[in-house]
Amino acid sequence: HLDNNLPFGERISAIQRNYYLQLLLAIISTLVAVFLFFYHAYYRCELLYAAFGLGILYSLPILGIRIRDFRLSKVPIVALTWVLITTIIPAQFRSNELTTGWLLSIEQFLFITALTIPFDIRDIQRDQNLGVKTVAGVFGVNKTKKISAYILLLCQGAVLLQFISGESPRIITLSKIIFYVCTFVIIYLGVKKGRKDVFYIGVLDSLIIIKGVLVYLVLNYFSP
């Protein structure tokens, strides 16, 4: 059930129970990342260090401070890191220019922002207890959902601009617009205060994968 209770303490217990499995996976992923880092000469990309730095500053306290603890900073940091890794850096390696794919980068940033904001609703009580000012904590649940919806609308605008500029085929544009409408429905109807991790991890997080699979299938099997 999507609303099965999973309190924060139980999350920690689950992590502790699977400590060695997670350690093994972390070691394997680190070795693969190091291999790819040198094999593809990623060390030449300055932006990669910026993304790495953002990830460290977001997760670990430096002098007792994490940048995610600053007012309304959580969502844009996650979105910026994501778009650096998945869009801007790959575009730079493909064309050796930072200006390539800027509309797609804006679309991705808006999409991840709209998808990350509902997690503020999930964590609203814990963030308030920690004194962290998030979108949901400042604006409330209903206004936060509306903000996410407006951002998805802007996201569709970025998709249309890609079509107008000739960067996106008609079939991809249509597919993305339909996908973003479905994402809006899921967020607006599904997100609510008290809904637990299964919905956020199993449904919202999966939308990132679904979007990638959708674009791949449309490009390879339905594009004229």
C-alpha cells in the first residue's frame, strides 16, 4: 500500500540491517566510477568537479554547515547537480561547447525541480524540527503543489521552444508534453502530507526512468 508507514527511525534500522550489502554496492560503484573517470578522461571536465562539490556540500556538514540547510536551497541544489551530470556535461563532451543544448538543460532543470519539490512535503515535519526552511515549510502543502504544477508548465514551454528552434522532433515534443501532463496529475492528486516513502520512491522517483525510456523508445521505434 502506498501509505504504509515507514518512520525515519525504521529507515535507519533498514540501513543498518543491510550495511554489508550497501557497502559492497558502494565499493563496486566506486570502482566503476573511477575506471570511467579515467577511461573517458572525465578529469578534464571542470564542471564535473563543480557537480561533485555540490554533492559533497549538500550531504556533508562543512564546519557544521550544509548548504541544504540554507533557506529554500534544497531543491535547486538537487536540480542543478542533476542537470550538470545528465545534460550539461554530456553535451559539453559531445560538442566541446557549453552553449549546446541549453534549452534541454533548462527543461531538465525545471523537471527535476518540479519532481523534487514534493519531497519537501514528505519531509516537512522533520525539516521543521531541524529548522530547515523548505518550499513546503514556507508556502504550505497546497501552494507547494501549485508551484510544482507551474514549474511543469514552464517545462512544457521549454519543450515547445526546442521544437520551434528545430532541436526536438514533433513526435518527441508531443510525447514529452503528454508525459508532463501525466506527471502533473500524479503530483497534484497523489502528493499529500502524511503519504509515506513507497509513493515517493516507487512512483515519483520512477518518473525519471520512465521519461528516459519513453524518449528512447519514441526515438528508436516511432520516429519517422
